[in-house]
Amino acid sequence: MKLFSIKKLISPTVSIQGKIFVAFSLVTLIGIVAVTSIVYLYMRETVKNNAITSVTESIRQADESLNLRLEEVSRLNTVVATNKTVLDTLLSKTEEPSYEWFQEQKRIEEFLSALIAYKSYISRVAVIGLNQKVFFVGSPWLDKNVLFSPMMDALLQNGSGHAYFHQTGFNNSIVTGRELRYNRNLIGMVMFDLNDDFIKKIFDVKPTSDSMLYVVDRKNEFIYQPQNSAIDKETIIQMNQKLAGTDGSVERIIDQQSYLVVTRKSEYTGWSTVAIVPMKSLLTETTHIRNVLATVAIIVFVIIVIGTLQVSSRITRNIRRLRSMMMHVIEGNLTLPTVEIHTKDEIGQLYHVFKSMVEELKRLLEGIVTTEKEKREAELAVLQAQIRPHFLYNTLNTVKYLAKINGVPNIVEVSESLIELMRGVLGNTNEFLTLQEELQYVRSYVTIEKYKYVEPLQLNIDVDNEELLQHSVLKLMLQPLVENAILHGLSASGYEGVVLIRIYEENKELRIEVRDNGKGMSQEQIEALFERNKVQTNTRFSGMGVQNVHERIVRLFGEPYGVFVYSEPDTHTTVQIRFPLLPVKNHLPQEG
């Protein structure tokens, strides 16, 4: 159950904390992987470059060491080639065996012995004359047959300079030679043999235990090669030919393994040194570094994930509290828990808004309860009052019949008009009716009112077009205006009062004018008609005055419709209604 809650909490599809956790984790993981990869690749490249530099420097030092030794031997060659004893011995006519020849051999061997003792890496010094005189000190043995050997041919072909020949056989060595000349004529050759251990010591350079180093001369013969070579000679020769004349490093795949190949060509000997280092062993340290980086990255990622979980939990704690409060309200509990959110961030602001909303909702619900209670009481009152109109109708009908029986037509007329008015007001619940029906109510009202005054009261209705009577108007729209004209205009005039109602169409509007010949009104009195705090209290029947009719029209249809009053004191008063042309019994929105 606890595991399910944790999964739900950090799920990116369920919670904000899950989204924050996943986002931070992904960004962290990408950052750690990127940084670790860059550091590893940089260190790998650095190790590789350092290895290249180290191998190149080792090869250079070995080549320079060899060159230094060969230069020393070259100087010894020069000493032999310019020695008078050597030249005189080769030019003498003595033959073997003779005492003179024995003396010459003794002098030359003493001279050569001093030279061979000069450097330990010299294994043999020989002077060979073309006249088949051969003198040497050291080993191996040398006789006249050397004049006819490939080695001599090679040395004689390059004898103008310093010749180098790698001798193979029982004792491998490097042979250096120089021509002996007298009066520009070739008379022989001087040779120095350098032992094989000398070469091994110079080129025994190993950046790694499994690295290999080869020295190849111009004829693609190996001057030096490791004892256990993992690569065949043909591959080395082909690689040397491809990289001929270049000093540098390349990475090659040999037998499905990656190797670093570093080459250098000696300007002194023309020999090429090829160093081959396996990338696997070369980058052993980088592999260890990679493993360390991966371990550190995993540890850092785990720490950051745990920290992210804690931070996201603290960030979303108030969100969870707010959600809990909302669920509490959804269940119908409008009393919030005592735990409050005191932060000033967006969540704190949402909490205060939500709290205000809940308090307002609570207040509204309490108001609705009160309203519903009052509504039920009103419905009961309406139910109780339903009997009153019927009782009143029946009473008025009784009065009308009694008036007819007793021959009183005035009472009959007033009773019929009052019954008609009450049916229109109390029985008809529609807000709109036809203009013809509205005029009938006005006639009934005037019929009742005219019996209140001594002076006669006359109502005239002028209709420009009978079709206008079928248009819909607001219920009780004319009666308050006619009532206002009678009460305020005609009641105090003292002469016969006339109320003229004119109905016409203008500018696609229904215009209704109620005009009386009463005492008129001043501008202050006209303005008082439209003031809300001075609503006419003398409108006994409808309870609505001019200002009420004006507001009803404007509220439903807006400007420029409404009621407009024009009056001249002691002359007349004209009240004009501007109303839109509506079809018969049009269903319009209620006042809101």
C-alpha cells in the first residue's frame, strides 16, 4: 500500500510532484551523462596524446642515440682511412707468409686493437684490401672470401659515404664501412661491426608491456624487431610503405584490434622506426577512470534524486493541503480544517482566494436557505390569497346584478369596469399584451375615474393605423401615464378635462402620446417624475409612475426608447412613449 502511494505521488501523469521529480531527474541525468562523457572523452584524448608524445619522444631519443653511436664509429672510420700505417700496408708488395707481412699485420692489429677497445659495442674492426690483404681484430673470423660476399658488394656500392649493412647469420650485427683510397684510387675498405645487443639496448623502448617496436632499413629488411611479434612482417612492411616519409601517428585496425602506430624516419641512416601500441592497453588507465566516473555519476545521481524527491515534496506540500481542503468542500463540508497555508507565494494566494470563495459560498447557501424558507411562506400566502380575487369577482358581480335589478346603470358600469381591470391585472400573468388590450384597460380605468370628479372627464383615442393596435407592448404601460394626467393635471383644473391618446409610427418606432389640457408642469416637476426617490405615491391603482414605466422600457430595449415629458404650465402636458415595433404576442426576455 505504501509503495502504491509513492508511485502515485511521483507519477508524472497524476501529480505535480511527479512532474517536478521526473523533470529534475531527467535534467540531472542528462547533465551528469553529458559531463561524464565529455570528461571521459577529454581524458581519453589526453591520455592518447600523451602516449603519442611519449612514444614519439622515446623513438626520437633511440634514433638520436643510434645516430650518435654511428657518428662515433664514422669518426673512427675516418681515423682508419687516414692512417698512414694502414695505407702503406695495403700498398706494400709483401706477400704472405713473410716476415715483412707479419710485421705489417702486427702493426695494423695493434692499431685496430686500440680502436676496438675504445667502445664496448664494437665487436670487430677489419681492414680489407682489394689486393686480398685482410686484417681484423675481434670476432667473428674473417678471411679473403669476404671480398666476394654480398656484404662487400653492398659496402662498395655505397662506399663513397658511410655504408650500413645489417648482417644476418650466426651473430647478427650492423656493419659500417668506408672506402680506402690513395691518390683517388680505391684500394680497400675499412669495416666496423656493431654487436646486436647494442641495437637491442637502444630500441628496447616499451610504453606498455605489449607494445612492439620495429626498425626497417631502406631495403625493407628488419634491423630490429621484438622477439615475440604479434604482427607478421608483411603487415609491418606494408604499413611502413604506406607511411613512408611521414613522421606522425595514426590509429589502425590490425587483425580486428585497434593499434596506435607511431613512425619516424632517420635522416642519418634512412631507417624507419615503427612503434605499434595496442589501444586497449594504452587506455587501461582511462578505463579505470571511466569506471570511477561512472561510479561517482551514479552516486551523485542517486543523491540528487533523493534530494529532488524531498524538495519536490516540500514544494508541493501546500498544493496537497489545498487539494485536501477542496476535497473536503466537495464532500459538502464548508468548514475548512484548522491547518492553514501561510506562504506568500501563488499557492498561498490561491488558498486565500479559495477560503474567501468557501466563505462566500457558505454565506450564499445560508441566504438560499433563508430565501427558500421565505419562498415557502410566500407560496403559502399566495395559496391562501388565491381565494381573494375570486371572492372579489363574485362580490362585484353580485353588486352589478343588484344595480341592474334596482335600475342603477352607473353602479353597473363602474362594477363592470372594475371587474375588467382586475381580471387584466390579476388574471393575466403575461408581461406583454397587444396595444388594443392595453387601451381597453385604460378605458376601464377612465370609466371608473370619471365618477370621482364633478367636472366631466373625456378620453379620446386617435390611431393613425389600425394595424398598430396588434403590436405587442408592455402590460400597464399606458395606465400609469393616464392616471398621472388625471390626478396631477385634470383634478385641480376646475373645467372639463380631456385626455388624448395618439398612436402613430415614426422612424420605425411605435409612438404613443398621452396629452391632457390640465394645469401643466414646470421643469422641476418634470425632473421630479424621473427621480427614484420621488416615485409617485398617488398612483393608487397600479403602484407604478412615469419613472417606473421609463425604466422598464429602457431596461428591456435600451436607448433611445422610453418616456419623454413635454409641458407648458397652465396649458397642457404631453407624455410621449417611444417603443420598438414588436409583432403580436412576442416572447421577450424578462426584466433582469
